[in-house]
Amino acid sequence: MRFMAGESKQGIRAGAVVMASAAAVAATVWGVATLVEPGKAATQQNVSRSTDPAGGAGSQPQGIPEGIAHGSEAGENAVNITIDDGPDPRWTPKVLEVLQRHDVKATFCMVGPQAKAHPGLVKKVVAAGHRLCDHTMDHDTAMDKKSVAYQERQILDAKELIEEAAGSGAKVEYYRAPGGAFTPDSRRIAAAHGMRPLGWNVDTKDFGKPGTAAVVDAVKREIGNGPTVLFHDGGGNRAQTVDALDQVLDWLKEQGRPTGFPVRTTP
């Protein structure tokens, strides 16, 4: 940066303070935003690694904002259970059994080819009153580094396959970027097609199979971060997830915490 001749050192220091303050505010607004797919690499917290710190909420058809969803339709004390990477013929039915036993509804973030391969499971999810979420075609955690055309294909092709598998006019209501790799473009594409971008606040780390107790402890430790909890029904043996989900739902009931769906529109 060039300064005009005669500009004081005090002025330079003042400008630096203003810039540092602005950066601090932006960091506070966005929170911790360095994410990778659970179990794939480094530590993951909160919602996304979008390069757009504003998380802009644009005016979209059907009133769906572009901003990543925070909050639950069931109120401030509610918790959103979300299930990723399925459907899986072995583990999705077991997850559904646990949810039914606790009378809890969840949001299932499905991979397009998995939905196509197991349409009966998609129909069971919908019939049980759960909601559908688009988790792309190939679960590419580097989507944020790809072209807009690539992102659009990944999102819209998966949406089509999931809705075809669901049948009966069921709609995909959310979009979750693999590994939190949201971009302003991917959020815009999702919102323009009626899907609210959906992140997470509690990473259970269940993907890495750390043990049932560790998964449960992660929920108890991180639930203060926000309402949306990440579990998996795909990607391998999910026995720990099933057991941990059962225990977490018992604990939430003891804590007086209801469950609900993530918000879709702006109040």
C-alpha cells in the first residue's frame, strides 16, 4: 500500500487498528469455518468452509434463503438430528428403528447414486415422516475448488435422483455440501431450487468409529455450539452410530430437549 508524502506514523497506526478491528468482527460473525469431511482429515467445527464470510441470505423462489441454516423449527431449545451418506441397506433401517422407538424425526442427507440404488429405503424414510437433503452425486469434499457448472451438476443431478427414488411428489428440502465445502454459488443454486443450505454445529466424529461413548460424549460436549447434530448411516460399519444415537436421544429427553427439523425459511 502506498501512502501520500508527509502522512504521519500515527495515521498509519490508526488505519492498521481499523483494519484489524474489521477483520476481528468478520471472524466473530463467521465463527470457526475450517471444515473437512468427518473422519477424512483434520478437525472440523461448526458449519462450512465457504469463502463468502457474509453467508448472504438472498431472496429466492419459495422464500428459501441462501444462508446456511441455523436454528430449529421446533424452537430455541430443540435439536436437529441429521444423518449423512446413505441410504445404506444395512444401516439405514437400523437408524430408522432407533428414531421410531424414540418418536424422533430426522433429516437424511443422501448421496444421489445411493438413493437410486436403494429407492425402497428412500421411500421408507419419507413414509416415516423424515425429511430429505441433497448430499451431491459424488461426495466430493473439494467441490468448493471446482467450476460452477460442476457444482450445479453435482447438486441438481443428485436432487433429481433422490426425488425420483422417493416418488409420490416428495421433495428434497435441504442441501449439504460434502465436508462443508459450500460456496456462494452452491448455496445460490440450492436455494434457487428450493433447498436450504444446511450445515452442522455438532460433529459426533462417528464416521471415524471412535467408540460409542466417544460419539455420545461429543454430542454432550458440543451441543452448546448449536442445534444441528451430524451422524452417518453410510460409509461403512455404523454400529457405533446406531448405539450412540439411541443413547443421545435418551439423554436429550432427560435434558428436556425436543427434536425438530432445521429451519428452511426466514421468519
